[in-house]
Amino acid sequence: MFDGETLHLAGLHAFSAREYETASLIFEGAALRYREAVKPEALARVRVHQLMARACAAGGWISPLSLEVDRALARLELIESPEPPFALVPAHVLLASWLESAEPAADEERRAA
């Protein structure tokens, strides 16, 4: 019903709203569409976004997935920023800052618990 790009963008909106579990599910749908359309670069980018969402949902910096995200970002040249307007940015720029926006949410959740 929706193409990979549309689902990927919807996942980025969910990610930027700190709805990490929802974002991960939407990214999975985008990945399936990208695979069907044989778009390997887009598939690689959405998989990194999905991993970022899973890492943020699991605790951000304290998540064991954060190292996997760093490794995956290091293999890419460009990736969509997880912040609106979701422009393509050099992956090394995102590598240096991807958890900054997620950490306040994790801190708020820890304080609320």
C-alpha cells in the first residue's frame, strides 16, 4: 500500500517524536518494501534507523545496541537525519551525535520510574 520511502519517512517522524518502538515497526515495513524494490542503499539506511530506534528504546547509551549503531553508521556515506526535515547528512556527522536527542527522553523516563 505504501512504498519504502513513505514508510521510512513515517518511521523518522515516529523516531523524532521519541516513539521508538513504533518507529522500529514502521522501519521494518520500509525495509521490506526496499527489499522488494531492490534498493540496497535505502535498505541499509532504514536498517540503521531501525537499529537506532531499538537502541533508544533499550536505554540509549547504556544499550548494548548503541555500539552496533556506531558500527553500522561507520559503513554508510549518507543517511537521513533523525530530526525534521530528515535531510540526507554525512553518516559520520550523525555518528558523532545520534544519541544526543534521545538521551533527554531516557533521562525523563528514569526520573519518572
